[in-house]
Amino acid sequence: MSSLFEIHGLKSAIEGKEILKGFDLTMQAGEVHAIMGPNGTGKSTLASSIMGHPKYEVTEGKVLLEGEDVLEMGVDERARAGLFLAMQYPSEITGVTNADFLRSAINARRGEGNEISLIKFVRLMEAKMKELDMNPEFMHRYLNEGFSGGEKKRNEILQMMMLEPKLVILDEIDSGLDIDALKIVAAGVNAMREPDRSFLIITHYQRLLNYIKPDYVHVMMQGRIVKSGGPELAERLEAEGYDWVKDELGIVDETVGQA
Amino acid sequence: MAKQMPELEEYKYGFRDEHKAIFQSGKGLTPEIVRTISEMKGEPEWMLKFRLKSLEQFEKMALPRWGGNLDELDFNDIQYYVKPSEKQGKTWEEVPEEIKATFDKLGIPEAEQKFLAGVSAQYESEVVYHNMQEDLEKQGVIFMDTDSALREHPEIFKEHFGTVVPPADNKFAALNSAVWSGGSFIYVPKGVKCEIPLQAYFRINSENMGQFERTLIIADEGSFVHYVEGCTAPVYSTNSLHSAVVEIIAKKGARVRYTTIQNWAPNIYNLVTKRAVAEEDATMEWVDGNIGSKLTMKYPAVILKGRGAKGMVLSIAVAGKGQHQDAGAKMLHLAPDTTSTIVSKSISKHGGKVTYRGIASFGRNAEGAKANIKCDTLILDNQSTSDTIPYNEIMNDNVTLEHEATVSKVSEDQLFYLMSRGLSEAEATQMIVMGFIEPFTKELPMEYAVEMNRLIKFEMEGSIG
């Protein structure tokens, strides 16, 4: 049986500059993987490339969700196949309420003739917002418009909870969150952990991993995974930083040289 | 009261038998045609004179050299008066398939479709109409087609007709004044507030969709009326010129809202003069949606004549392939403490062109007046264009004028974001467009807002790739 999610030799470039340089990862259903690394090592490029942001050009490799190559799919097809990316900088869409947007997104998955009823939707959204301690008025606010950084992150988690994807990528979901918000977001993620759902958590800090326990931790440098381990790896990185990894592997410049 | 209608019908049929031959070949415009129109309508002498004088004006005046391209407009190739009974002669089979398909996509019921396509003269809403009409009459509100108003309410008609938009105002106002037919007439007595919007739909009359309609609304002191005209279905017409005049008088403390949505076929020149006078503490609001047409030139105006008068124009314009929307607003502040708001939303796609053209003018007496203008344009592809041409005239030092203009494209990041949640590119684009015009849609009566969203969805189909 194939794994839930596999990345093979992924290479990706932006404006002709290669950032991912052969990235490999295999995740089984139900697992939580954390990807850590200093700035500029390609973490966000990984997230955007998997989801299919048009700015990134994938030049080589495969990304398989349940054996299907998502790189052959459009962005919307990837989403409907079960991929979800909680973004670091979600867009603002004026004039479109959070509720209208989410209902359209849910219905896009369910397909014509199988739309969620309005009442069911509203109840579901209210319940999930309550879990995330969100003010109910956010239902009728325009999508991300005027949201604080923390509110945007919570809204990303809300979308994840409502769309129930198979593979969730959290891109720096902890940045800009105070400790209370972090706990709420983490609780939201933990509530979604299921035997057939996997999480790929991209983070700069170990802090988040105190609340969402990963099964595996990977260190990313120079556009690929350079070291993998269990939760203890994250703890050591938190305590000692990244220099020992660089020393161990003989890496001088861990970045992909964006600057 | 509904009993009046059959009589009116018979009357018109009577005309047809007598004059059929003249009007089957009646293209072009001469004093004789104007005379015949007036005679057929049984108009008083003053209206005939008004028409003939307007025709002279029309002939004297040059075409505007600004705005859109009018080179292909041939005044000799236009039929200036089509009798309603003849319009009805059309059969459902003759209506082009694409028009029918559009009706279907918009979810318009068949009875209504036939009405819109000019096949049947009556939209089946007589019960609603009847109840509404009774209610209005109790309050002393007059709501009828303009031709009937001239016959039935000659005094109030003559007192106000042509006072807001005189024939010499512009070439197309002169043309309309010479050949006008149909349109709505509304009089709201002092202090009467019409709770339900008055809709042209319900004013059962086949001249609703007339090409030279003339609308006159008089809101007496302290009254309120919301008039809704048009619909989102494409107006199917074999005639290529639509030139209406709308005159509105909002007396002291009155409030008038005029909502239009028009979706013209791509062969139509839509050249319309809409103007209101707002007296002391009166409020005039234009909510104006323009979709389609070959060229639309339309600048709803408010003359803020009395102290504390308020004016608002909220408009959207959507231009597609080969289309030019030259639209905007005019606010003329003639009195102290007058305020105005203009919100213009334009969308161009498939090589369409949108121009915002507006005037904010402050006269010498406009002490303490304020105007706020916001023009936003959304361009959907690289072939489409937009222009913003605001004129300001300021004759008083103590006024406030704010102008804000934005031009945006549907951003890659926004599309990616929405698509990453499962929406197709078309759905994502629609969503962004609907969000863009939301300030307009939210002002529409519910059923129009729903239609409007369907229409935008339909318009956006095929906008991608």
C-alpha cells in the first residue's frame, strides 16, 4: 500500500532561481511531521510549490497524495483532492464575507446537487468558531480584510476545520501569535488529528511543537531535508540552535542564497 | 382600477388599424413624423409645439465630441416610433436562441421572459399590481406611464415637464424631447412615504422598454419614493439607439431613490440624460447599473439647489468585448451645506473599455458643501482598459472635496488563495468581482441583488483563459 503523501526529488524555482533542490519526504496516514529550519532555507517555497502557487515553477519531481501526482492538477483540483495549505500571508478579499466564501469552498468540494444546507452550514461554522474562540461577527466580516495577524491565522485554522482535508500543511502558523492564541490554534489542530489525516507543520520555532506533538522532525537547509529525527530533535534545536547541525554536516551557508 | 387597462389596449389597437402603413417604413426623422406621433397620442397643442421645437434644437446641435465614438450612429436608420401593438406582433419563435439561453441561465420564469423579449405586453403580476395600485391611490400617489399622465394629470405634468432637462440641454435630450414615448410618471404627495419600491415591471404597459422613454418623478415636500426600473435580463431590441430622459424633482425634505439595472444587447447606443433637482434638505439617490451596450454615455446628475440637500450616485459599469461604458456622475452644489457622494465601480474585460467621467461643481453659494468621490476600476485582462476623468469646479473657498481613485487587477495571490480552497478559477474570479461590486449590490432590493449576482456569474463565464 502506498503512503498517504510522498514527495520525490522535488525541485522548484522562482524567477528562474532554484530554491528546492531535490526534496524528499514520505508521510503515512495519521502522522504529524514538522519541518524546521532557519530563514531562507526554502520552507515556504516547499509549501507554495506543493499547493501550486503560479509564481513557483516546479522543474522536477513528484508529489503524490494517495498515489496521485498532484503536480498534474490545477490548484483547485489539489484542494478538492484533499490538500490544504494554511498560509503565512492569507489574501484579503473585499466584499466577500467569510461565511459566503467558506460555503462556496465547501460546496466546490461537494459538487453540484449536493450542496450543504444553509442552516447546517451556519451551525457548523458557529460551532467551529466557538472552538477557536472567534467572535461570531467574523462570520460576516469580509474575508481577512482588516484582520490582525493572529485573527488571520485563526481564520486559516477555521477553514481547515470546515474543509476537512486529508493532508494539512501549516506554513508558519505560529508566527505573530501570542501564547494564548497559539494554544487555541494548537487545540484546533489537535482536535483534527485522525488516523487518516496527516499534518506537515512548517515552523521556525520549537514553541508550537510543545502543543502539537510531532511524530517526526526534519531539518531543512539548502532546499532539502538534511536531518530527521523524533520530537527530541526539535528540543535540541530549541536549546542549541542550528549551528551544531551545520557543523555536523559541514554546511557553511544553510540558505539557498536568495539574498 | 385594473379595468382601465383593457380600455387602453383597445385604444392602441384602434390606432394601429388607422396608421399601420405609415409606420412600417418609418425610418428617419422629419417634422411630419413628430406631428404624427403627437397626433396619434392625441396630445395637446403645447406638447406638439414642444416636440417640434425640440426637433429644431436637435437638428441645430452638434454631436458631442467627447465621450464615446458616435461615428457609426446613423440617425436616418432609426425608427423613431414603434407602436406598442406592433411590438407585440413578435412571436416567441422569433426571439434569438442566445437570448432565450441567457434568460434560462438567469433563471427568469417563462412568462416573464416573454414579457422581456417583447412577445407579450403583460407580465403576469396583475394581482400584485392591483393591490399596490389600490394602496397607492389611497395615499394619492400617481404612478402611470408618462403618456397617460399627460392626458390624465395635465396640470401637474405641464408644470414640471422639461424643467430639469430642457430640450436644449444636449443633442440627445433634444431628440428625446421630440420623439419621446412611454416611461414612468410618479407624483408623491406631501408627507407620503411609499414603503414598497415602485417598479416599472408592475406598471403593466408594453412601452416599458421604449427606446425614447421619458420619466418624470415629482416627490412633494417630506415624501419618499423608491423607483426601480429595468432588470438584469438583456434588453433585446432590433433598434440600435436608446435615448431616455429622466427628470426628478425632490422638494423640500423629500427623498427619492432611483434604481436602474440595464443589460443592453451589444448593438445598442445607450445615451441617456438623468437629472434630479434636490431642494432644501431633500435627498436624491441614483443607484445605476450599466451592463453591455455598444456605447453607454450616462452621467446621473443631482442639482443640489436648496440648503442641506444631499445627493448620491452609486454606479457600476461592466464593459465587455467591443463595448465602451462612458459613465459617471454630476453633482452641482448650488447651496450651502449641501453634500454629495459618488461611488463608481467599473469592470472591464475581454478588451472592453470603461471611462469614469464626472463633475463636482461648487457654486458661489456652496458655503460648507462637501463632496466625496470614489472611483474603483477592476480590469480583468490585459486587453481591457479604463480611464478616470474627473472635473472639479470650485467657486467657493469653504468647501470640502475628496477624490479617491483606484485601478486594480484580479491579483495572482487572491486567485491562488481562493483556488487553494477548492474554487475553480472561474468561481474565484466571480467571487472577487462580486466582492468588488458588493457596495452596489447591497443597495439593491433583494430580488435584484440575486439577479445581479447571477448576471455577473453569467458575464464572467468564459472570462477565463
